[in-house]
Amino acid sequence: METPLADDFGRAVTGVRVSLTDRCNFDCVYCHNEGLGDTRGPMDPQDDEMSADDVVRFLEVAAEFGVDSVKFTGGEPMLRDDLEEIVRRTPDSMETSMTTNGTFLPGRAEGLVDAGLDRVNVSQDALDPDEFAEITKSGAYDRVMEGVEAALDAGLAPLKLNMVVFEHTAGYVEGMVEHVADNNGLQLQLIEYMPELTGRPEWNVDIGRVHDWLADIADRVEHREMHDRRRYFVAGGMVEIVDPVENETFCANCGRVRVTHEGYLKGCLNRNDDLKSMGEMTKPEIREAYREVVADRVPYYGEYLVENDRGEYEINEEYIGA
């Protein structure tokens, strides 16, 4: 395998995150639309979405540049009925994972594993059906629980539950920690709410208090260099916090490039001003765009976006026009 490309900050790009669609069957109140678009639609690939051939061609080029992992996201990636084909055709050198809301895992989890899926994250913000419905605007709670079981039965363990921590869910954290401790194969990933992306700062909670609470009850605490994260081991369960908002070193070790469902490369999830088209998705065009997006990567929290004296986030003038 080739040596991965590195950006100007010495970060080697070893992973890609590919949005297969901007559509979703949920309407979560905190969603920041990673897929850069609307949320509803049928199962077939849409006109503005990369085809399976496009996705695979990109992954083959990424593998040429030393990328050894891919995560498929959306929207909801399982709205693509060709997902199994895409996973099956992903280069063997890549670890393959997916983030999903879990509603389509029953009946498909085993086929995805057979196709080569290695890991899965399932978004789950509450353990009560009514509370779940309030956050997701969906009545699919039972289906999600079935999906988690189907994934575990198919061998997708450990399975991470993704929970966004904000005003609506802060009271559910303790119950979710107990849930993963009581269920073998589950882990919990607590994701800090990002008010600058959703425009509702009043929903923010102090993630430091969650850190302090977990530190008090944990049997062991582990520090991960990647994104300067902490893992807390509580009563046999593992809880990891993803906390970028006040963490100026969060992106210091980031090794991922992202791809939108339309076929644009971007150097950072939280930037939309650095999109690079891969053109007609020929391998030479993909290679050129990939080199450019890696070369143009900039830091994000603490350097690329800075907080002004009014508490608003604005672009650091040093990177305007980057």
C-alpha cells in the first residue's frame, strides 16, 4: 500500500467518510445535515447521488493513496438499496464501517456482514419510546432496538450507540451508560452538541460536567490521542466522549477526508467552503481532486473558526481564501 498523503499540518489521511445520500427517514431536532441536503425519499439512488460505480471508483483511488478505512454515512445510508453492493466492492484493504439509525438493520445486517461490513454505529438518543419519538420525530423505536439486536446477532460487535448530548437528552445519559454496561457487545459514544452548526445555542449543556461525573464512577479512564478523546470504563461498559466545541486540539490528529453524496470532496465535516468536485468521476479527476483537498486542509476548532467577543463563531482571517 502507498504511503498516505499528509496535509501541511503533518496529518496523514488514512480514512474517508462517504455520504451515500442526504435523505433520511428520521427528522432529528439536532441534525446538522452531514449530507448537505434534505431528508426524505425512496430507496433507489437519486440523480444527485453518486452511483455505486462512482463510489467504488473513488474508494479504489483512495486505496492508491494509502487510505485503509471507510465509513459510510448519510443522511441514512441504508436508504440506498445498493449499499450491500457498495460494501462488497469496497477494496479489501479497507476496514468498512457505517453510521445508521438502525431501522433497516433487521433483515439486512447479516447480508451486510457477508458483503464485508466490519463495524456499525447506531444513533440512539433515548431508551424510552416517547422520548425517542420527541427527538427523532419518528415512531421507529422498536425497529431500532430490533436493528441493534440484528447487528449483534450478525457479529457486528462491539456496536457503538451514538447519543448527542444536549438539553433534550442530558437526563438520559445515566440510563444509557447503565444500558451499555448491562448489555454485552454495546459501547456508548456521547457526542457533544454543536450549537454553531444547528443555530440553537440554548440547547447546549456543559459537557465538562458529563466528563466529571463519568470520571467519578469509572473503574478506569483511557486517553485516546485521536481527537484528544477520553474513554470511561464503567461497570463493564465503555463510554467515549466526542467533545470538539471547546477542545482546540480535537482536530490535531484528524486523518479523514469526507465525500458528499453528490461527489464533492471536503477536508473537514464542519466546512462547506472547501468543496472540490471530482468532475465526471474518472480516476484521473478523482486523483487530482483528492490531492488538492488534502493539500488545502486547515485546522478547525481553535484555529480555523474562532469565537469573537460577541460569542459568535467566525473564520480566522488567516485562512480566508484557503
